[in-house]
Amino acid sequence: MLSIKGSRMFRLVFISVLFLGFTVHLATAPPVGAKMRLTLGTSTIGGTWYVTGTGLAEIWNREIPEITVTLGGGGSGGNNPKLLASKEFDIALTTLDMFWAAKDGKIPYKKKYDLSGVRSIMLQHMSPAHWIVLAKSPIRSIRDLKGKKVAVGTRGKASNQRALWILEIAGLKKGDFKIHYIGDQQACDAIAEGRIDCYANYVGVPNATVLNMATTTKIRLVELTKDEKRRLFKKLPFMSPTVIKGGTYPGVEKDISSHGVPGCLQVQKEVPEDVVYKMVKAIDENWDFLYKVHKAFKKWRFDKETPDFAGQPLHPGAVKFYKEKGLL
């Protein structure tokens, strides 16, 4: 016969076991009506991708009840292909040059990344080159950056490698200039304070950080020469000519002949077809809202050539939408 003390102990153990079993059941049983959680890779706060990403997340969370989309950390043009390969991102904004380089293990990547499970959705805006100097700076060309301090964004950003490509095309070698790996706001502050001479970045227009800087500091945007452009497009065929319209930034009144890389919205193939279809449809039905989020959305487009540009097939959900639009 159990003592009173023993009976109490038995009851406590029994209740604990029951509670533990109930807890395990709750932990292992699929939650009723659970939402699919998706992580969207964009860029650092203040970047064009971060702003456009918040707009996308807002319409998707509003229009598609079965999913919850959040912005992932560590995103950038250089990191997003790697984070898609490791499946840390379910969806991401990418640029064609960095995506191809990651697949092939070319500079700036040290190995090949398996991106065979990634599917394309649509082409996004181009990210034009911004080579920013003070308006009073004697720097008039890329070659004038010899012996100067040049910021190229934080480490891992696609701008790092693009800036080095352009400096090389202009005939400069490592050692001819001093590279600074600092972010957008830090770089703009450093230019204004005279701590660096130039900031090279590849961002959608208008870029909020550059716009804010230009309202308080007189700046210029340096252009490539005709010969440099010829060498650029021959060596880097994924680059395309573009123009930053005069008046985009205060004090920069003339059109700036620039170059840039088209971007692509991409997704893991495991994301269900109906979800991706609803995501694409939500974009198409909310252009007015997205244009207010950022003008870069005016350059986004549904294009049947998207797979050729990105080197990845369209996701079946995107295919369904493209067929409805008469594009396939």
C-alpha cells in the first residue's frame, strides 16, 4: 500500500507524464490553419531592394492569407544567390551577373553554388552605376581615381566586384587606389566630410540615401568615356547601357550616361504553384500601390524571355500567369 506521501508523489509523476505527452503531441501535431512562412531576400536597410521588398511583402501578406512573408537579414546582390543556394531565402531579388557568377564559381565567388532548385518569376528594374563625387571635386573620369579613396559598399555587396571591374576597364590596377568597404550612409557621410573621394554603387533610381545626401551636399556623377563603354560591354555582356535622368538628384540636372545590370525576382521550386501564381497575380493587380512605394517598380516587367536572361526556368506558378497574360 502506498503511503500518503508516496501517493502524492505518484500523482505528481503521473500528471507530469501526461503533461509531457500532451506537450509533445502539440509540438509534433501540425497546427490547424498554419500559414506558410516565406523569407524574402532584399538588401541592407535603405537600399532600393529593401524598399521594394517591403512593398512586395505588404501586398503578399495582404492579398494571400495562407502565407506570411518576412524580410531576411544579410541580403545583398552578392549574398542573395548564396542564401538561395543554402535555402535560407525562399524568395530573393537577384542580379543577373552575380547569379551567373555564383553558379559558375567565378569572381567574386570562390566556389560554385548549386542553384538548380531556383526558379525565375520576372525581371525587375536595372541597377544603374552611381559614381558619386563632390561637385567641386577635380575628379572628372574613372582614371582620375588613381591615388584616390574609393568606397564600394559593405563587403559582400555586388557593387564591390562591379566597381573593381570598372576600375580595371579604365586602366587602373590594384594598388592604384584605396578601397573602402563601407555602407551607403557611411560612404555618403565620408564624401561630404572629405574622408573619401568617390563612392561607387549600383542601385535603382532614385536611391534614397543618395537623394538625401544630394539635398544637403552638392554632388556630381562621373561617367565612363566612349572607349571605356565599348570595352565594358565587350568584356561584360550582361551589363546594359542606361540613363539616369537629369533632375533625379538635386543639383544633377543633365542626363547621366550610365550602365547597369538587370535584376530578377526568383523563388525556390518547392514553393507551391498556386502560391507563386497568387504572388505574381498580386503584383500585377497592385502596380498603382507599388509605384508609390518606389519608382523602380515602373521598370519591372513580365517578359517571356525572363528564363533566358536569368538562366533558370520560370516557376510553374509564373508559367500559369504568363499564359493567362498571353505571353507564353
